[in-house]
Amino acid sequence: MALSNLWYYLLLHPAYYKRLQQEVDARFLRGEDPTDQERLGGMEFLNACISETLRLAPPVPSGSQRGVPPTSDGKFVGSQSVSQLGLPGLFPLLMICHWSPLQSPLALSHSLIPGGNNIYLNYYSIQRDSRYFSPEPERFWPDRWLSPEGRRAMDDPSRLFDPNTPVIHDLDAYLPFSYGTRVCVGKTLAQMEMRIVAASVVQKFDMEVADGYDIKRWDKDLQDFYVYTAGPLPVRLTERR
């Protein structure tokens, strides 16, 4: 699903697809399989495209939960959250579930979560929040993951921003693999696989949207059932010569 979302964003922005091809061609000879993880891991734009895809479309968009045991007096969320609940300091965006007036008061003003409550972080909302990612947090802009020296303005001339615009890039709010002690155990493997597949495809093929398909349908057809479900993404691949 993450790779399908990557193709969607690259098809929306063909200039990024060409730029990614150029980076792959610079690192791997034509005909050489791009499987060397040392070289793939050092490809800044490839990794930026993957990270930006996972930011806009996290595999589990509604997020995961943490629970406070019913026998507990409560846990603090906020500055103390990393050590106590494995959560970043994002408590304004938490969803508190299973609270009852019969329990101790839900003192969010003091960042206290009473025992017997579950806490959800909505990754989709957090990762599109302008307090953590800007400018244009709703837009696919891989350059936000590059160094200030390596960044380029948006590929759409009508959406260029002033080069002096501050770039907010808060990695504490980047949660596609969860956070803390419950981080996804397959994170490293998933990243390796995405690098290999993405580099292999752009190295060997040019990609276009299939005739008759409205690319904007892809995003509209996405549904959240804990993980994403989606419709087809028809494309036309042309082997590169």
C-alpha cells in the first residue's frame, strides 16, 4: 500500500519521478540491479520521497493506542510521555477513550490520563499539522526532508514560496511506524524493500497514468479500516532504452 501511494504522488508530480530516475541513474549503472543498501540508504531524494509518502499516507492512518492499566492512578502525557507511555509530546491531538465520570477526573489541563483509559494518536492528522510540518503540510514536497542547502522550491510554479519561508520539520511528529518501545519491528525491513522496489521500477520504466483514469480518484477512493484499502491504480509502463 505504501508503494502504491508513492506511485500516486509521483504520478501527480512527474517532475519528481524524473528527478528520482536521475538520482538512481547516477548511483547504479543501467542493467545493474539497485539492491545495494549502502548506496540506496545514501540516496537523499529516494528516501525523501518515501518519507514524504509515509508522512501524507501513514499505513495505519488512525494511529495506534496506548492503555493506562485500570489499577493505575494515572499517567502523565506531554513532556513525560516518552518515558511513561511511549508517546511524543503531542497530547493536544490525542483521542481519549473509555472515560467515565465514575473514574477520577480527566485532568487534561495537567496532562493526566486516569487509569482504565486508552489513548489514540491519529497519525494522519498529526503528520499533516502545520505546527509540525510546513510550509504546505497537505502537499507532497519531498524536499522538506533534505538539508536547507539541498531543498528546491515546489515543482508547480504557481505554488512557489519565498525561499526565506521557515521550514518546520518536527521528526517527533513523524509516526508512520509508531513510536517508542512499541515501534514497528518490521520498520527497517519495510524501508529496505521500498527502496529496492522504487529504485528498480524507476530505473527500468517510465510511468504514466493509464488512459481514461482520473488520478485524483486514487486519494478519494482510499478508505481507513485500521489500515488503508484502495481501488485500482492503473498505469502504463514503458521500458526505458
